Amino acid sequence: MECIFCKIAKREIPSDVVYEDEDIVAFRDIKPVAPIHVIVIPKEHIEGVHSLEDKHQALVGKLILKAKDIANQLNLKEGYRLVLNVGEYGGQTVSHIHLHIIGGRPMMWPPG
Ligand code: 5GP
Ligand code: ZN
């Protein structure tokens, strides 16, 4: 079975897309944990941070820079959290690398 985030990137599964370019798609999380919760993914299927290679350097940099632009667009002036869950203990449930943008309320630390 094909990856759910690849399907979202190909628009085979509907989602609330907030940004898209040739490399990246960003869409609202189906189960938001805060007033703003956006998932930013590369269109390329990469399983997670654990499987990144040197060739992905520019793409990963772009993911973070675009996350910043999207956060600004969504008016997250007070700040926000960027999260990369990695593997089972990291709480990663979808095996396609993704950056969470979470905001619209103060965040707690340490996380659970
Ligand atoms: P993870 O736990 O892997 O870091 O995050 C996966 C995120 O993807 C979760 O917050 C989950 O709610 C979200 N998610 C899973 N399936 C879908 C889906 O089909 N559509 C959208 N918009 N979000 C999804
Ligand atoms: Zn995928």
C-alpha cells in the first residue's frame, strides 16, 4: 500500500493544502493539537530523519525555510513549535518525513 503522505502530495487524498511548490506540500493536520497545526512534507518519499542522506541537504533546508514563511503567513507572531518526530520512540506514525508547525497557543516544555 502506498504512503498516505505521497497520496496527499499527489492529491489522491484530499487535504487542506496551505502551500505547494515543485518540492514541498504543506497541509493542515487532520487531528490538530493546537489552533494551528500544519504538516510540511517534501514531495519525495523519504521515510524519516533517520534515512536522510547528504543529497537531501538543500531539501531539508528548504523545508525549514518554507515552514518559517508558512508560519508568518498564518500570523504566528507570538511564536510556534517545529517538530520532527523520528521513529517509534520519537512518536512518528507516518513513515514519510514531515515537519509539524504547531501554534496559536503557548507550548509546554518538556514534551511528553
Ligand atoms: P507523526 O505522529 O508521524 O509525527 O505525525 C503524523 C501526523 O499526520 C499526525 O499529527 C496525524 O494527525 C497526521 N495525519 C495522519 N493521517 C493524515 C491524513 O490523512 N490527513 C491529514 N491532513 N493529516 C494526517
Ligand atoms: Zn510517502
